[in-house]
Amino acid sequence: MSRQSITLSSPNDEWLKAQVSSQEFSSKSEVINDLIRKARKEQEELELLRAKLAKAEKSGFSSRSPDEVRREAKRRLNQNEG
């Protein structure tokens, strides 16, 4: 595992200490690693969404109204739940 040295602002350091004090995490490093994992996951999801939007834009525009699109999406959602 790589070891790093970082400088934190006082409010950020206090927040990290509070996370450890709450016993949700055992160390500041654990908190930082959790934050990085969440940020990476969020970035991956955003990139996936951007790729889907780009694909949709390339496929052309729909002649359906927003209400029609919404109804169809709700119908598909209800089908998947049943």
C-alpha cells in the first residue's frame, strides 16, 4: 500500500477526527480511502451516463412528446417491477 503525506485544513482535520471518534472508521486513512472510493464510483457512473447520452444523441431525435416518453418510461418501469 502506498503511503502519502497530506496537509489538511483545520475544519477538514476536525471532521476526519469526528468520523474516527464516532467509531464508524478506525483511522483517518480509512475515512480518506472511503471518500476516494465513493468519488471514483461517482466518476464512473457519470462517465457511463455521459456515454449513454452521447449514444442517444447519435441515434437521432424522437418525434414523441415529453409526456409520451415519460409514460413509456413509467410503463417499462412497472413491467420490470412485476
